[in-house]
Amino acid sequence: MIKFLLNGLLRDRQRSFFPILIVAIGVWITVFFHAYIQGVFGDLIDSTARFSTGHVKVMSRAYSENADQKPNDLALMDVKKITADLRQQYPDMTWVKRIQFGGLLDIPDEKGETRSQGPVFGMGVDLLSSDSREIEILNIEKSVVNGRMPQTPGEILISDQLAQKLGVSLGESATLLTSTMYGSMTMHNFTVVGTVRFGMTVMDRGAIIADISDVQYALDMDDACGEILGFFENRIYDDEKAAVIVNRFNTDYLEVEDEFAPVMGKLIELSNLSDYLKMGENFSGILIIIFVLIMSIVLWNVGLLGGLRRYGEVGLRLAIGEHKGHVYRSMIYESVLVGVAGSIIGTALGLGSAYWLQVYGFDISGLMKNINMMFPAVLRAEITQETYYVGFVPGLMSTVLGTALSGIGIYKRQTAQLFKELET
């Protein structure tokens, strides 16, 4: 039966070409946008975790209430002990200390007077320890555009865009003007040894990266830091697992009445991404439903037109005694074959388009000049296991639904009229 129907579709291109083309286009769009959504939201979560929140983050209670301001005067104390306890309780996770701060970077001339200066966003991370994971987490080494990584205390990296704006060259001195943990003004000299570009506007606009020990010394934060970030071993965020860790940690400090006691939060809560992630989860389903409805209506009309062309064929099959249900089912089987063929072609096209976007990306940095989110400036798709089969859902459902609607007319054919129709 299947071989018979397949031969009929191959020999009669008019009843297979356009339905397959319609299905292929719909599946192509569905697969591509599914990969695009996965890539955009995946990059958003990954960049937010790496540069801002981690998968979980430990702060002081007072710091967490004003976390957007990065108030280092409310920083965590005794961080060596807290970090050691975290590594003992959760050995499968990576724990890193960070200090985020703002300030003014001053570039002096030969006489030591100000040549240029500009506001900066600074980050103190572990760059010099032999067992540091920060270089890998932040992908710093691969982000270096000019120069080299810091190798000794007092060396810093600055964003390439900031270096061009200030006209600073590698090896030159730069003075950081900021406030200490205790609110007093401080000035600290660094040597610029490299420039970086992370591909995120908020970082590339004016970031400086220094070793955390240098920042602790400059900001008078001995054994203190603003945040302790935790990352799962596979670098993939798991909300349920994070919730368990957060609840367990916060329960241990629940009865401690101290505004500087540590408190832990998870990525979704700290970054306000929950609504975006829910939208991303629902968008794929909405996209499939939309294309099922659109293609079903189009294929319904195609089926009606095909039914008019095959009016005599259906009538002849009924006249020689073929049951109406059998004719109807054979048309459904044909639609399944059309759906499978169109889905395979559309999935192949969608995967090809998604792979191109995944490898080369699409630069939108020109549209993100005023965006302060940790959002990548290059959009990329991500091909997952679901991408390989998600297109078959609208591809098969639309063809079957369209044929089912258009084929209802078979049951309205009156046997008494068949021979009269055949004669004409």
C-alpha cells in the first residue's frame, strides 16, 4: 500500500510538489528559529553567569539588598574561611572570589599630569594563582586583542575600546581613582599590559581587569570581597539543583542576626531572567502551533484544489466499490508521506542555516550602545537534540490536518451520482 502511494506521488508531481514545498518552508523556519532561540537565551544565561552572577552567588545581606550599586563598603569579611567552607560542602562546584568596582582611570603624560581619563567598570579576579579557574571561566586569554596576560602584581588589562578612547599604549602607567571599602578616596597605579574584547557592550565599553589581590590592596579590602560565585562542574545552569544548594546554605545562617552575614542567591533570582527564560521555553511551542495552523490552512486549500482535480479519480474509485473510509485513509497516508518528505527537506535546510549562524554569528553591537545587560553583541544559534526533530511536529500535523479537513468531502459523495459524473 505504501509503495503504491509513494509511486503515485512520484509520478504525479502536481499533487506532491507544492505540499512538500509548503511543508519544507514551514519546517525550515521552525527549525531555524528554534535553534536561534536556544542560542540567544543560552548565550544570555552563560554570559550573565560568567560575568555577573555565577550559577549561585554569596554576598553579605546588606550587599545583596543594594547589589546593583556594587557597594563594597558592605562587602563580605573572612572570605578565606567562607570559601574554604563552600569548597568543603560543595566540592563538585567551582568557587571564585570577585570584587566589582567603579572609578576613574587617569592616563598621565611625560610630566605626570593628566593626559586623558575616563570612567571605568573594574573587576578584581584571580589572575595570578596557579590553580585559578577565572581565566577559563571569563575566557580572558582568548579575549586579549593586543599585549599579554598579567604575570606580576600591578599589571592590568583594559578594554580595547577604552584603550583607543584614552589613547593609552601597552606598558604605560594608569592611575585608578576610586573609593576604598571604608569610603575614603584612593589612588593606585597600574601598568597596562594588554587590551581585551569580550564581545559584550557593557564590558567592552570601559572595563578593566586586575588581579584580586591588587584590588584588595588598593581598596583596603584585606580578606574581603564583594561576591563569591559558584559554578556547576559542567558550566550548565540547573535551576533545581541551584535551588537546593541555596536553600541549604541560607538555612545554616537563618538565625544569625547580622547584616553582614552571608546569603546566597541563584542566577535566575539575581539577574531577573526568569520571565525571559519562561518566554523562551514557551516561544518554541507557540511557534510550532502558529506554523501548524498556518500550514494546515494553506494545505487545506491545496487539498481542496487537488480534490477538484482528482474529482473523477475519487469518483471512479468509489464507483468500482472502494469504501469511502479506505479512500479517505489512503489520502491521509499520502499526506503522511508528504509530511515526512517535507520535514526532512525543511529540517536539513533549517539545520544548515542554524549551523551557519552558530559558527559565524550576527553582529548587533551597533544596536546595543545603551544596553547595560550582560548580553552578547554577536547573536548565535545553538543546535540541540530537539532541533533535529522539532520540525517534524508541525510538518506532519499540518499535512494530516489539512488533508483531513479537505478530504471530508469524500463522505458527501452520493453513489447514485457517480455514473452520471463519469459520463460527463
